[in-house]
Amino acid sequence: MEILVCVKRVPDTAENEIEINSEGNDIERDDLVYSVNEWDNYAVEEAIQMVNKHGGSVTVVTVGDEESEEVLRREMAMGAESGLLLTDDAFEGSDGKGIAAILKAAVEKGNYDLIMTGAQADEGYAQVGGMLAAMLDYPYASLVNMIEVGDGKLKVGREIEGGNMEVNEIELPCVLSIQTGINEPRYVGIRGIRKVASVDIPTLGASDLGLDAGSVGEGAAKVKRIDYFVPEMGEGAEMLEGSTEEIIDKLIELLKSKGGIK
Amino acid sequence: MEHALISPAAYTIFGIPTVIFSVLIPIVAVALFAYIIAKRLAPLVKARPDERFDRPDKRIFDVLKIWLAQWRHPRYMTAGVIHIVIFFGFLILSIRSSEMVIKGISEGFVFPGLNSWLGDVYYTLKDYAATAVFIAVVAAFVRRVWFKPARYAYPESYGEDHTWEALLVLGFIAILMVSESLYEGAAVAAQLQAGMTPDFLAPLTLGWLFKLMLADAARATMQSLHIWSYYIHDIIFFTFLCFLPIGKHFHVLTSIFNVYFMRLERGNIRPVRYGVDEEALDDLESFGVKRFEDFTWKDILDFYTCADCGRCSDNCPANTVGRPLSPRFISLKGRDYAFEHYPIFGPFIKTDDNIMGKIYSEDEIWSCTTCGACEQECPLGIEYINKIVDMRRGMVDDGNVPQSLQKPLQSLEKRGNPYGKMEKKRAEWSKALAEEFEVKVLEKKGTTADTLYFVDSVTSYDERMQSVAQATARILHGAGIDFGVLGKNEKDSGNEVRRFGEEMLYQELKNNNTEAIVNSGAKRIVTADPHAFNVIKNDYNSPDLPPVEHISQFLQNNISNGKIQLSGLDEEGRQKVFTYHDPCYLGRHNDLYDAPRAVLDAIGGLNRVEMTRSRDRSFCCSGGGLMLFYEPEEDERMGVRRVKMAREAGATVIVTACPFCLTNIEDGIKVAGLEGQMEVIDLCELVTQQMRR
């Protein structure tokens, strides 16, 4: 099975103290460190496990600038066979639909049975997977946390309310957005990255993909970010003070008075 | 010397001269033994190289101390004394046993030198030795069968108990002692009956006892006892010899080699591959131990040498709190695997491509805190830390790392600290001191200081531990030292990164820190973190770096030269009972036991007690660095266990000299519900409270 996994380079939110820049239209990026979007790691791990079991190969693709090559290498160190960097000045400022359009063009240049994305990105809107499927006219399953390979079909599971599991059958080719927890992604150390440091990663721009530069990028974006702000600290937080016993007593009293417990 | 009985060399049975047996038994047995040993050597030959042939003087010293003088045995008094008796008995009797084998062929044989006064001394000594060994064997038997010390027990998950093996060997030894004595006792009794001058038999020995018992026996009885006991001795002697390489008594043969080749340094981790430079590591196909043959030959010699005495596991904190690790079974499972795949008879069986999940489990290998208690205790010089680190290297290379450790490792790679906090905030703890004095941050090129305070990650960023950093700075300032910190140029020391098997990341951290320290121009390094102290001293171990000191050494020196003066405790302090908890990386790995105690004793009115487990038997608090992030399966926290030990010693205050011990014990106090009754304080914090300014 030929699998394409779409990945994204995102600021590592857990590691960074996010601040808004002085213009108020973006976050301060100078001191940020970047990594692979967490969900994408699960998607790549799942793809590698499927290929190890059933044969085929995994390709990772990203839309971004040259620095995004770093995340492709990291995923290749995990075991993805090849990488594809989609980069062009014309791509800058694309909205979700723009990104989906670029990815669609890349999908059509290859011969993939299965397209996987992370369910969402740390700084994203969880929209690319669905849009990509619609543009390709492929079936789509979101928030997948279990995959079983069948003949020309997949069984995919997802968690629904109350921790229950729902299993669907989906025909290939298709697009799946992967939820965290589907597996335990393997660790990638410096040694792994060095091993793939010299592997050639093809770069494709708008013309290589046969894309009209006007159909993507900032000009074509119909969703635009107009503000960024840190919410003001609301009122209503109350710090309970005293010894542990006193705090527990006060908390029980509060919960009782508000009807939380009887 | 006259003989009243026919010797085995001259005896005939049904017309067959028994000398035939005297010749055949040793030939067959020695051939079989040589064959078994050759087979046993096969895995050692296939294993990876190890560098253990250097510094013979130190190695011989270790053999004299740990092997010959049985240095570590009395740490377990009863078992130790029994072992020492059997050990020396064996050494003494080895000459006699060899002599007996030859006597069966040539009856008058005596080793050169033994037909002089030396012989008189020796034969007396060996009579007592045989008797003492016999008594020791009976005592060992009673212990095994009657008292059953808990450390010999086999937990269900590790399979069948091996008591039968111990008892069988005790039986062998007992028979050897009895038959040797009976052989001689019968001969002497016959001499007495025949009115000849009897050979000397030392009073109150087994042989002497047999002589008395046989005083009135028939001559034929004495003759047949003489012959039978000889051949029983001969057969058991050689059976025992060939049985040794089959099980845990292999140590009788391997121990001298294992001790000779044991590690000379402590605190360090061996290279990924001997003979491969750091620069060439990238070219290696694979890292660490994955296949069984990825162990070094010394590792396999360790497996062979394990005597299953259980001392390592008895001292292992992971085992004590119910983690799935018992060092004893690291050795025994390795040995059984070697025996199974390299059998004595039949072809070798191909070993697994990856032993992880086959012999050992991931959780077992991640459970180790590398505290070193097992290695400190092992009377045979068996090592564990290097093997565990090498197996971790193998897992890291396969991407098989617990999820809980992946995030901190990636953060260490990106930001040089396991929390992923910003580099520029590394020296932020020093701002709280701004009103007292300024801590020099040696970030800009050209800024320098005499002494570099290496803070390390967790002390820099963890709110509780920052107070240790502040106390350390106050001490250095108070002693009038020109010191600075590296600020954002400092990265994690990498002590745990290396011990968790992420060698390449460790190399990067090491190179970064080495360069930063060299650029700072400092003439010495001081740190309050034993883990940083250890890795800089023993793993970086670079000629480019200035010497490194732990703050407890600095304190001891500066208290004795008067630069730091401590006031006595106040009335409230005098009511408290203090105990010092030895951090593993200060104590066991670096032998620093006395400096921190001397500092405590320099505080007037401080009442200090020792815990039963102290100094080199200290009990790990559960480890530092990356260990703080690992989520083990366990019944109880090590910190809790340690707090209880301090309480048993009657202490109300635990003093430690490691920021990780501080947090782990602090948590331990909370979990044990002893807040208000017990407290923990870092040595630096305590000193700053008492420092006269």
C-alpha cells in the first residue's frame, strides 16, 4: 500500500511561552522552537506500522518553507521512505482551502492508496483533511483511532461519546485524519535524523504541481486572520487558602452550596 | 612411612588393578571438562570486545582484596563467614585433592616441598580445613533448608527455585570432606592396629574422629573403606569439576577472572563500542545491545559468574519497591539464555535478533535508577549499569522509548533542558538574589570568573530546586569567591541522558558544555548537583576542563580554612534530630561520604544520627534528571521508603546534598503523611541559614 502522510511544522506550544507580537497580528516567533505537529506523528507511526505489516511505502509531504524540511527528515527518521516538500512564494498566506488545494495537486502527481493527516494541528483548525478529501472526491473518515487493513477496504474505528468505539468500513483510496492515542509513536533521536540527513527530498513549486499561482496563497485566501489576543483574566477564580484540611472543608462547603454535591 | 593398607595404586578388585580407574577417571573427566569449557567460551568469543587488560597492578590488587581476602563477604555476616570458611578450605584443600588424584597412580607421591616441615604444617592445616569446611557445609545446609533467607527465594515470575542445586553442591562438598578424611582415618587406624608409627592426624578433625571410630574395626573393613573412600572422593571430585560450569557454581572457576577484569573506575559509562571513536559513531550500523552477542565478553563472564546469592537484589531500590527489576535475574536470565543457545551437547541455536521482550522486558530495563547499590554489593564484581545502559541504547536506537520520556528528550535536544523552558531564562533564579549581590552570567564573550558554578537544568528551572541554586550562590559569594554561571550557554549536563541510552544527544550536550566552560576561562568548576558533578568528572573526563568540585567539598575546605563560619543552631534547632542521606552520585559513584558529614558536624549543637542504610549502602531516593519523568510500575515510592528509614533512625530532619534527593524525599514526606513531623533540607540551604555574614 502506498501511503501519503501530510505533516506540518508547528511551534512547540508545550515548550514555548507564547506571546503576541507588537503588531498584534501574530505570535512572537523569535524564541520559538518548532517541531512536528503531534497528531502527525501518530499518523506517520500508523502508516509505518501498516506498511511493515502489509508492504508498500510511506511518503511524507508538507507545505511550507525550507525550514520545514526538518520535520520531513524527522518523520523519515521514523521510517517514512521518502519526503516531498511543497514550497513556493505563491503558497504563503494560504488558508485551509489553499493548503488543501496544494496537497491535492501533490496527491494527483503520485499514485497513493491512502492519504493520512493528523486530526488537527497545534495552531490549525482541523479543516485540511476534510477539504482535501472533498477536492479529491475521496471518502473521508475523521478522528480515526484504529485501522484494520482489508482487501481494497479499511476498517476504521473512532472513539465516540462515553469512550465507546464506532467501526466503519471505508473504500480505498481514501483520506483519514488520525487521532492521538491510535499508537505509541516511536522515538527519533539525533542519530536517526543524521542517518537520513543526506537523503534527497524533492521540492515542488506551484508550476511543478500545475497550480495556478492565483488559486492559492494570500490573494486567494477567503479566511483571513484579523486579530490575535490573549484573553483577559476573567473574574470568579477564588484561591482557597489554609491547611490541606481547611481547604478541603471549604471546597466541600462551596460545592454543596452551589449544588455540585448533595 | 609404613603402610598397613594396600593403596589404591596397588589394589586389585576381582583381579583388576584399581590403578586403571585412578588413571581413567582423571583422563575422562579432564577431557570432558576441557570440552565443556571450550563450549562455554564460545559466546565470549562471539561477543563484542571490551577493554579490560590495562593496569594489571590495580587488577591484581582487586583480586587480592575482593577475591582472596573476600572483602565484601562480611557485609552479610552469617553467609559471609560460611563462605569464607568454604573458600579458604577449598584453596587449602586444592593441593591435597590434586595430591590424592596422583596418589591413586603413584602411591608415594608428595608435592615437592611437602615432605619437609612445610608438609607437617600443611597436613595439619588441611585436616582442620576439611573439618571446618564440613561444619560450614552443614551450617549452610541448615540455613538453606531451615531458615530460608528471603533473598534466595525465586519470585514466581522468574521460574523455578534453584535450592536443589545449592543442596546438591553442598552434598558434593560434604562427601569430599568426609571421604578424604575417611581415606586417611582408615589408613592411620590400620597403622595403629599393626603397631606401626601412625601418620599424624590433627586432633579433633574428621580424620582423627574416623581413626578413633575404626580403632577396633576389622582389617578388611578398613581396607575397603580406604579404597572406596578414595574412589568416591575421586569420582565426586571430578563430577563436581564438570558440574561447575553447568550452573551457579561456575563462579568457583570464573570468579578470579571476573574480579581481575572488573571495572576499575566508577561513575562512568562505557563507550558505545570499544575501539570506535566518538566521531565514527555515526557510521555504526546499530547501537547498544540488541542481539545477545552485542554484550561484551565481560558481560557474559558476569552472567556465568553470578552465584545467585541475591545480595544485589536485596540492595536494589527498584526491587525493594516492587518495580519489575531484580539485578540478580539480569544475570541469571542472561546466563540461562547463553546456556540454552550455546548448549554443551548439540549444535548452537541461533540467538534472537533482538533480546528485548525475549530475555528482558522494557519496563525492567527502564526501572533502574543507576544507583549502583548492586555493583557495590556484589562479592564477585559483577556489573549491571553498563549492561542496562547498553540495552537502553539498543531501545533508543529502535525508537522504543516510553512516551513519558520522549517529550523531555526532545526538549533536551531543542532547548537543552527537559522542561523545554527557554534558554534565556536559565539564570533567572539568580534575580531573587539581586538585592544581596550580583551573580555574574558568563553569556557574553570575554566575561570570565575564577570559579564556574555549573547549575544544571533542573536546579535552574524547578521552582523548589532554585532555592538550592540560590543557596549555592550565597555560599560562593559568602566565601569571597569570584564566580559566575553560564546562563543560556549552559545545557543539561547529560548525566541521565547518557544513562538513558541517548548517546548522541549526550555527546552534543557534552560538547556544548565543554566548549562553554572552556570559553568561560574558569579555573575550577563547582556544582551542587551530584549528577552534574559525576558526569563532568567521570564521563566528560576531559583534559581541557578545569577540575570539578562538589559544593560539599568546597564547604568542607572553606569551613576548615575559616572563610565560611557557621553559627550554632538555635534552641529549636537543637531539639531536632538530623540524619544525612547519601546521594548515590556523590557517595557510591564518587566516594564522597565524609565531606558533607563534616560540614554538618561543624554546625554547633547539631544532633546527627545515621540511618542503617547509609554511606555505600544508602538507599536511592528514585533518581534524578530524566528519572523524574519516568512513570514506573511500583508498589511504593522509593522516597517514601527512605523517609520511613530516616524515621526509624529517630531523625526529624533529613539533610541531603542533591537537588533530586531533596524533591524526591520532600514528596516522600507528603505521600507518607509525615508533614510537620519530618522535614528535608539541602546541605547548602542549611549552611546558608547558619552562615555568619
